[in-house]
Amino acid sequence: MLRALLRRWASYKYRFVPWIALRLRHKRRTIRYVPDKSKDKIISDEDVLETLLKIFQALFINDFSRQMDFFALLPEVKSKYLELLTLQSKRSKTTGCSHQSQNIFNPEEVLFNTLGFSITRDRSLLISAGTGVFVTKGFVPKGAVISLYPGTVYQKYEPIFFQSIGNPFIFRCIDGVLIDGNDKGISKVVYRSCSKRDQLGPFQMNDITWLTPAVQNPLAVGQYVNNCSHKFNV
């Protein structure tokens, strides 16, 4: 039993914020030395933005009928989507379908139709491997954006002691910012609380579906990608 506890601690301690703080002056296992942060980009910001805009626009069009109430309340926002409204109108006339009879795809299908691949989180077939991310359809080209790391963002000066206890989803960015991608326990409560705080009337300012089994953003699975390596910390 003691050996099992030691193995668990040996794996978890690199995520335990107080332990990290005490070890800042010592040799770090997974923190890479990067002389210039601007050169630490595998994918350019332009490519990332282009991919995100493409997939989010596709998700928006796929669920277009549900956006009409939103447009009715915020006409100034509607004016920015006139091109999408025109495109949707042309599609409806061509197919003879209304918004109500529109064929709605699930998020994984939208991802595949837009980027040529789909991914999902699921239990690994390996013993004691836990949950992972799998390519379920299509092909992922080198250098593609395949996931986002959702969660509560903590600046270096913000407390995260209690959230970090027993939490393997604390991601430390190279600039010291911490992202808590845990979708359970106190981390889930904190994220939901922040979401409610930032809510504008009936409109949510962020996505909370990644906390549930019904994920609406198919890219919001990055916290389940194993990133522990001596060479890389992606």
C-alpha cells in the first residue's frame, strides 16, 4: 500500500502547486529552457486563428436555427453575420428545407467535415491508462491544431492551493500561468461559478459543455492529452 502511495505521489507531485513553488530553484523535470518565447511556436498564431475561425463558423452554421433568438435580441451582432445569413438562405432555397428541418450534425461530424478528422475522449484500452484522446475518423496532418486546453486560468499571483490537491490537470504554461482543466470536484465548481459571474443576461460568455459528457466544442479535450515528456511540454 505504501509503495502504491509513493508511486502516486511520484506521478502527481509535479502538478502540486506548493511542491512546485518549493522546487522552483531546483532542476525541473518537464520545464524546457526556451531562450526566446516567440520562437517556441510549433504552429503560427495566424494558422491557429484560421483553424479556430473555420471550425467555430462551421459549428455556428450547423446549429444556425438556435441562433435566431440571439440575433433578435442583439441586432448589432446580427449585422456582422449577414454573409452567413445570406449563405443559409441560399442553402434553404436550394434544398427546399427550413431551419427547423435542417440536418444537424453532431460536433465530431462537423469537425470531420471541416478539418478532415474527428477526435474524441474515451477510456484507453491499455490497463490503468485512464482516459485519453483518440482520432476516430480521418487523418490528422502534421502541424494541425487538434485540441484546446479548456479550464480556469490562474495568473501567477492567484491562489490555487486547494484546487491543486489531487488534481492531475493543472497545466503550467511557460510564462507561469496555470490552467486548471479538471472537469470534476472543486475545479468544476470554480469554473461554473466564474461562468455565471461573467454571464451577460441569458447569454453565456464561455463554454461549459466541456464539463459534461455532451461536449459542444469538439476541440475542448486537450486536458486529456498526455503532455509529460523530458523533451517536450506541448
